[in-house]
Amino acid sequence: MNAMLRPDEVDQTDSDAHLKVAGLADDAIIKVSDFSAAYGDTIVLHDITFQVNRSEILVIAGDSGSGKTTLLHHMIGLAIPAKGRILIDGDDLSTTPPGTVRDKIMRKFGVSFQSGALFGSMNVLENVSLQLKQFAHLNGTMADMIALTKLQMVGLADSAQRMPAELSGGMQKRVGIARAMALDPMIIFMDEPSAGLDPITSAEMDQLILTLNKLLKTTFVIVSHELTSIFKIAHRVLLLSTEKQTLIAEGEPNELRSHSNDAWVRAFFSGDIPSSKAVSPKGTSSTIGGHDLMPANGNTHH
Amino acid sequence: MIDDPQNETAIEVKVPAGDHSADGSSTLRISIKGSLNVHTLSGAWVKTFDALRKSQSRNVVINGADLNYCDGAGLGLLAEVRREVAGRGGKMQIENLRSDLRSLVDISTLADPSAPQLTRPPRVDVFTETGNWTHLLIGETVATISLLGELCSAAGWALFHPRQFRLHETMAVLDQVGTKAVPVICLLGFLIGTILAFQTAPPLGRYGLVDMIPTMVCMSVVRELGPLLATLLLAGRTASAFAAELGTMKVTDEISALRSMGIDPVRYLVLPRVLAVMAAAPLLAIFSTFMGVIGGYSVMANYGFTFAHYVAQVRDAVTYKDLVGGEAKTVVFGLIVGGIGCLRGLRTGNGPGAVGNSATRAVVTSIVLIIVADGVFGVAYYYLKL
């Protein structure tokens, strides 16, 4: 793993040093331990533990309703875990009260939401340059030019003066990605970056993610179930299950597709779900619906 | 691989002395050393553009041999230098850049170095603006008339297909816009009656015309203020709610889904809402009027009026024609509130801001049209001697 420290890491002040939690693995930038999520009294995810390494592209996959976006929302501090901890670069967002310290933690990552989540009253350039003007103390020209280069990266520089309502859904999503990259954060969280994009644009997005990861060492945490994209970009995949409401597999996508002991996991990554007759409904090692797990060869969770 | 920029917290911009040109024929060479990031950008920006300003050279070569880190902030600087140089009619080249940084620069290089995308579109002149507004106004008028026609058609359809008419939905809307508005309309009506009596009592009392106060209060409340207050409250409370609700349905394609299923949104969504408001408006006006009259008594009691005396005065002053005239127009006001609220919702544009705009315009348009319609009713009643 590359040991390059980014300037914002170097710039760590003593004031927030107390937030550092001992025990974080050297190359772990995100550590999720014993995490459970609930809506009201209903537990939707339970007992999840994993870590994201620096400069890694981690994809969170799973069937519909398995809690991928819920997990992402907890990781970015939009929801408080029912149990467990989520540490971002050693800081626990759920226990950090609103204020300067929390704001500083939040600026370590950028988020690209599924719908783009652009501000409708601002044009595209203003959407991307907003954080630069708010937090980076740059004058208007500097911020605008940086924002424009980000838009060029996602192929939308020519739409800089357009309003979000004038863009297609896919274009809005790409602007959202440019906005997430605006401050060159250490981590970029993406919710379904490929969904709704045409195959060529989707491939270009994948290439952009790979380029940023390689050149700027940006860590990516991506929620996706686009298999083409997963196999192209993911260093590692976490697989969540609706049935089990937890993490059922973790590893390299090719490894999971070929060597997982769980038939459902193999089926998920091969994109070829066998019929329910081919696999018994529940309770056996070959279960699809029940996701029963055989003694693993290192890539399945018990 | 990018070097560790840990010890490179400042940027160094070097301009060889011999490269300062006065005639613009030579090439300005700028050497950038260190890491270009958001922390070092401001310093690098100032140094680089100082060098550019001092030089008359059209062309610039940036030597990136000692540049060991460059993120989005640095790319912004390079793009701005390229724009500045392009403005002079020259070219910028970056040389000796490591291949990884070169890739980063390549994917962010603008097709047009002058970056026209940063230029805001010109402001629309007053004539174009006037034309746009006129076009909009004509469009809105046509849409309003069109909706009125569709509503009449839908009402005719409902008469002949009573089992398909959404009575349950209509009653639910009536409950929402009518029943739930009763407390606030009663409060407002009572306060208006009280304030009217309170304000008119002293001046009329000076001329010994205290007996006229119930007449004034009741005539005002029964003929104008009661109905007007009720429908203005509906405009603020209901027209905006309809516009927001239907507008959200439009933005989320629910209206399109209805149309794609062969269901007419006017019959399915608009008709129940408009009928509910047309029914709610006169009922609320009755509450408002009644409480206004009671409010007037609350002041007159202090002037020695007994309740019987006050009621007698009211009965002398107000006729059934006044009451019916006041109530009748609220049905039309209800049509305005319901129709405009739904129309604005159905004509909502794209984006989240569009729903807010629709709600605002629904309220403003409803209030304006209610006041205009009230004026028309006033004139009509005068000539009809009502």
C-alpha cells in the first residue's frame, strides 16, 4: 500500500488529536466494527465488521433492500449506528457533536448521491465550486477554474452554466461526482455511480475512478450492483444480504465469483441466478434464498 | 508514482531572469517545484501570475520536473495559466512532467483554452424579458381556460359515471381543507369582528352613532370580510398544498404514470380537489361570518348592548340576500383556489425548486384572482340591486 500522506493528513492539528482512536490498523482509513443499523425498533443490518484500506476501491454490493445505502448513510454520518462504531480516519462521526471538528472530519470525504442531489437554484459550476468557495478560502476565479477542471474530468465542462433542471439524470449524476471530487478529499463515497448512465459514460466513470485512485490515491467506497463496473474497478467487495441482514461475503470479486462456498454469492457475481429448483430454497449449504454458508475459505462471513 | 509531499508545504515558482521578454517574441519559462494542492495554491497563484504580468511573452513553458504532487487545485492553476496565455494569443506547454501527473493534466485539459464556460450567459434585455412574460401570461391564460374546460368535461363525466367518481377522495380532501381549517377560521373571524367594532366604535361614538356599529360590522362581515377571509385562508392553506402535492407528483412522474395507464389526471386528481374546495369555501365562510358577528358583540357588550339588542340590530341590518350573496361568491372563489392550485401543480417544471415556485405562484395567483372576482361580484351585485 502506498504510504503517501496527503497534505490534509499532514496538516492534522493537535486540537483534534484527542479524537484519534487507538487501534486503527495502519493502512485502514475506515474501520467499521460490530455495526448495526435500525429504523426505529427494526434492525435492518447487524453485526457488521470490516475496514477500508487507504487508496482502496471498495464496492458494497448486495441484493435490493440489503441495506447498502443504509450502510453508506451511516458511514457518512447521516445516521447514527444502533450499535458499534464507524471510524473515519480514526474519528467517530457518531460521537462528534456538530461543530468545527465535525466539519473538518466531514471535509475528509466527498459524497456522490444516487440522484446527483444537485442544488436546483445554482448552476452546474456553482454546484461544483460551492465547497471550494466555502472551505478552501479561494477567490472566485481560482474556485471556478478548479471546478471547471473537475467538470472536464466528468465530461461536462460545456454544461458549466446550465441549471441542474436542464440536465439529464445521468448528467446530474456526473455533476454530483465532480462536486464530490471538488476538494480532492481522501475518501469519495458513491451511491450507485453507474446506475442510469449509458454503457460508454459508465465505462468512462469507471475509468475516472481508476485514474483518481491511481494518481491521487483517493479511497473510494462505492455502492453498486453493476457487475461490469464491479469487476473493472473493485479491489475488494462486501456483499450484503437481505435475507441475513448482514455482511455475508468479503473479498476480491473474481475470487468470490469462482471460489465462494456460498452458491448465492457465486450466483450473484456470475450474474446468473439459478432457478429455485436448481438450488434448494433454504437450510442447506447450497441455499440461495437462505445464504447458508459453508466453512469458508477465507472470504465468507459467519 | 507521486512522491510523498509531506515535506513540500510550499510551492516554489522560478522564472529565469533571461526569460522576461519585453517584445513578446520569447517564451516565458516557469519552473514549479513542490506540491500543488489547495494549501499551496494561493501562493503559487500569486507568484505565477506575477511572473506572467511582468512578462510580455506570448508563449509559456511550465517546467514540471520538480513538481511532485498536483491535485485538483493545481490543475486549476495550470488551466488558468493556459487561459491567460491563450488570451495573449500564445500557447502554454508543460514539459518534463512525470507520466502519472501528465495523465491527470490530460483528463482535465479543457478543449478550449480560453474557458468560455466560465462566462455567464448575457442578461436578458428588458424587451426580451417583456416578451417572455407576455408569452408566459398568454400561455397561463390558455392553460387556465383549458383546465376550466377539462373540469367541466370531467364534471359531466362524473355525473354520468357516479360510481367511478372518487367520492371517498373528495370527502377526504374536504375533511383536510374544510374541517381542519374550522378552528383557525373561527379565530380569525372572531378577531376581525372584534377589531372592526373596536376600531369603529370611538369615532362613531363621538357622533352618537353607537347604534350603527352592529350594522356596520355585520354588513362588512356578512357581505365581504367573512367570505373573503375564508377563501383567502383557503388560498394560503390549500392552493399551496395542492400545488405542492401535484407538483411533486409531476416531478416524480406519477402524473405521467397516470396518463400512461389511460387515467385522466383531471378526473382522477383535480376534480375531487376542486369540488371539495368549492364545498368547503361556503361552509368556512359561514363559520367566519358567524364568528365575526359574535366578535362584534364582544365589543358592543362594553357599550351596554344586551345580546338581544345586538341581535335585533343585526337582523334589521342584514337580509338573507346579503347572506346568500356573500356565500354564493365563495363557491366561485373555491373554484379559483382549487383550480389554480391544481393547475400550478400540473404545470410544475423540473427540479426541486419548481415545486416551491408552483406553490408560491398558486397562492399569489389565487389571491389576486379572488380579489379581482370579488370586485366583479361587487359591481354585479350593485347593478342587480342585491
